[in-house]
Amino acid sequence: MRFFSYLFHDRKDNVRAFLLFACFFMFYLSMNVPFLTYMNQNITVLAPISPFYGVPFTLNLFNFDPTLYYSSNNPTVIHPFINLISFPLAYLSEFFKENFFFAVVQSIMNALGVVMVYYYLRKGWNSFYTPLLFAVFFGTASYQIFTAMIPDSYPYAQFVILLSVLYTQYSRAEKKLAVWPNASFALVNFGVTSKRFIPEGSSTRLRSRFSSIGKLCICSLSVLC
């Protein structure tokens, strides 16, 4: 049985998962809208007192400032693979409502996280009630709400981790260990956040080198695209 067949074989579970996704996507988005609306409406008032180097969008109760994160001028050492998506997302945002676009992206990521928790727990229970309740509990946790607002690697790291856990569950159930999928998950997990390997106190020279490499990768991708 292939991974997706293993995951989506029950039609009723798929319907519940879709409802979970839709509800939590709207929940996270509705939590973001008041903050984003206020930021957009009060740029001229907030800009002079911005603590973020004069960048607009200055109501940063949860450090919600996509202009500082989703940018080709902000390569990161501790989240190397994020460099590959931050510039394309920043480019796409120009065709939408900027911060609202990022809120949609991250709300989708966190809503998918809730769905994956449900699927993972559902494989170990005969009834769907307990997995559903735990998934709802997980989705309403403050971490889930805040990371749908914070422009950082958190939603993406969580998505990759949960997907890796699901694939590991599938491998154990099928009693097989495919090398390439597991190696790929290991690489992506490291690439999303290598903070434990490259700490914040790394030398300036090391960070400068990685910054140059990140900019080069981003420029190359933009040319290819």
C-alpha cells in the first residue's frame, strides 16, 4: 500500500479532515484579520515610532512583520530551506494584499497540521471521537494561533515534522523502510531549521558567508523562474 492510499483510504475520515481544515483555516484567518486591518489603517501613525528600523506594519504584538522575513534581502543561516520559499512568497504577495497573503499561507499550513494530527491519531483508534477531540485541542492551542500570525519558520517546520511522523507511522505499519523518502524527510527537517547545529552565537564571518550563499541561491532561483 502506498503512503497516500494508507492515509486517505477512509472516505469518512477524509470528510472529517476536510471539515477540520476548513474550520481551522477560517479560525486562524479570522484571528489575524483584526491585527492586519489595524496595521494597514494606521501605518502613518505607527511608522514614526516603529521599533523595526522604519519598516511599516508596525503593530508587532507577535512580531508580525512579513516585510522583515519574506524578502530576498533576508537570507537566514538557521533556516536554510526557508530561503528557497521566502522570495517566491514575497513576489507572489505583490499580486495580493501583502500581509493578508502571508496570513492565508500560514493559516493553511497550521490547518494542515491539525488535519495531520487527526490522521495520525485516527490510525491508532477504532473510534474517531478521541482523535477528533485531540486534534481540536491541538488546533486551539496558543502555539497554533500565534504561529499562524508570526512570519517565521514555525508553521513550515511543524508541517514537515508532522508529515515525517505520519510517514514513519506508515513505514512501521507496512513494515518497510524506504531509504530515499526517509532520507529526504531527514534532509528537509534539517533544512527547515538547523538552529541546534548553527546557534545564534555563530561568528559574523560564518553568517556572512552563508548570507552570500543564500542570496546567490535566491538570485539563481529567480532567474530560473
